[in-house]
Amino acid sequence: MRVSVIGGGRVDEATYERARTVGRICGERGHTVVCGGYGGVMEAACRGASEAGGHTVGILKGTDPSAANDYVDTPIVTGMGNGRNVLVVLNGDGVVAVNGATGTLSELALALDDGKPVAGLDTHDLSAFDGFEAVDAPEAAVESVERRL
């Protein structure tokens, strides 16, 4: 399964570690992590997945594959700016959101519109929408997506 992990590009240490744990769990369970490919939650999830032997895909805003964080195995350049958010979401079977601001909010909306199961960990609360489940721990986030696929 491919899990899109979305969230803030600049995060505090606690958020980084939660995202890293999400990535590690995904990697341990044989899931590919798909993300936006840069820092913060994206880097942390890729790092965790890589450390667990998992595969990572970074869908980048620009056209330079070397701009991806060091833990991206497969960088995909788009030249689309934030428009690439659609590709981040569409390339996952489910979505885990960790923290995040307006870019994450747009990805959440895209995921829900596409009928993807979404788990939210310390992020925007969209519990009023079908498909969104607020969770309180990294393992619960991955399990939420797995259970609903």
C-alpha cells in the first residue's frame, strides 16, 4: 500500500518525531511513503520509512530532483508549485496528516473529495467530513488508514 504523509514543512522536534514514527511504521509494514519531498513532516516520514527499510517517493514542486530531502528514494519533479498537492494525494491509497497549515488543509480536502481514508494526527479537525478520522498516536494513524482500505 502507498501512504501519502502530509504536513508542515517546518515543525518542532515533537512533531518531527511523530512523523518519523509514522514513516517507520509504514516502512515496517511494507508500505511506500509518498510525500511532498521537502523538510519537516515530509523529511521525518521519509527518514522513518528509510530507517525501517521502506521505500519513499517525493513529489516536488520544482524541476530539480536534487532538491528532495536526503531520505527520498524516488524524487518526482513536477514544476507545478503547490499544484503538485493533487499528485501527492492521488498517489497514496490513504493519507496521514501530521500537523500542517494551509497546504496541508488543501491536501486534506483533495483527499476527502477523492474518497481516500484520511487519518489526522495533531492537524486540522475535519471530523465532520466522511473519511476523516482524528487519531492521537502515530500507530493509530497508520492503522486507521489500513483498516479502512
